[in-house]
Amino acid sequence: MSSALATSPVLHQPLTGKVALVTGGARGIGAAIVRRLARDGAAVAFTYSSSAAPALALVADIEASGGKALALQADSADAAALTQVVDRAARELGRLDILVNNAGVAIAGEIGSFALADIDHTLNVNVRAVFVATQAAVRHMGQGGAYGRVITIGSTNSDRVPWAGFSVYGMSKAAIVGLTKGLARDLGPRGITVNNVQPGPVNTDMNPSDGPMARDMHGLMALDRHAHPDEIAGMVAYLAGPESGMVTGASLLIDGGFAA
């Protein structure tokens, strides 16, 4: 790509007129998704649990670039609060076309001492919250054009768990595969697509590319590097856009060959 093209303004905005909600959107992969959907023309609401300062800074950045963003505090483990925030996003932004279930937790531990409370919390955030947010969001979708996209950020660990201690996390992400397939059947008649994006290692503050496990991760991959959050956001943007209308029920790996 030439420097002129690289620095030119984005002219194609396939999500103009659409409204998106991203859970866990203040940091890392979530923030990259929020920025990309806003860049593609969508008005974007996103939730945050405790990172108020990054959330407000993200809103300011998007608005300074001419976009529209809304930060909403909600704990994804709280089903009532999550339902309320979905309804609020649709109410304040006028509609809801795209839901990205990004919020998640990763708790590792030896099976003999793994606490039941940690299993419950993992499933509440990584699985139940996906169902709760989707159930609330689809009440607002398919109106005035029958457009609807539900995208969940899963993990390559649904396909491959190469280390001890990640069984519960892997279980939660494998559950998303089945939930995605079932919801695709449920919502297909309404023109709503449902898909699962499964990243491998991504360079965020939770899993930095120079972290203590990075070398071991890269040794399991065909491409020996972490992904950039923008690469995950690019796949989400495709699934959120009009060109992906025939993609549903899919679990799409973006893991550098981790599960190959």
C-alpha cells in the first residue's frame, strides 16, 4: 500500500446508519472493535465494567473523529444489568443492528483446587452473558430493513487446549460454538446472522506479545507472532457488514494456525 493510500481518509463506510453494541469495549480487542465499527460508519455503544477512564477517552477519540459513541457501565455477570444496558443502547441510539459479545474472563487453575465459584463466574460471563445479551438485543433487530448481526468473540481454545489449567476456560469457549450454531437456526428466519470469532494470542495488556508465555504460544503456531487487536476487529467488521449476509452459524479461527 502506498503512503498516500495509507494516510487517505476512509471513503467507504459500509455501516453508515447502523447501530452497534460491543460488550467489554473499553480496552484491548473490544476497544479495537469499537474503533473499527465507528470508522466504518456505525454509531457504537459499548459496555465497561470498571475501566471508566479508558471508556470515556475512547468516546472522546471517536467523537473527535466525527463518529458517535456511547459508554455504558455494566457487569456482564449481572444478567439484569446487562439486559438493561442493551435496551438503553437501543433507546438512546434509536435502534440496534449489531451486537458484539466481547466481554470475557480467563481463570486458570489446577483441577483439584479449582473453585466452584470461579467455574460459575467463568460460565456467567463467557456463556450466560452471551445468551442474555443476544436475547435482549434481538428484540430490537430486524426492524426497518431486517438487518441483524450477532458476533461473539470466542477462542481458539475451544479447538485446542495445549496446556494444563485451562479446562474450564476451554469448556466455556466450546459452549459458544454450540450456542452459535443453535442461535443461527433460531434467528435465521428473521434475517439475523450469528457467528463466532475465535482468536488465538492477541497482543493486549492481558496477553502481551513479549509476555512470559509468548514464546511457548508462538511455538505452537504456523505464524510465530501475536495478532494485533485490529486484525480481530477486521474480521468482526466483515461479519458486521452487508457482504457477510450468507455467513451464519460459523466459528472462524483467526489464530495464526494455533489450532491447525
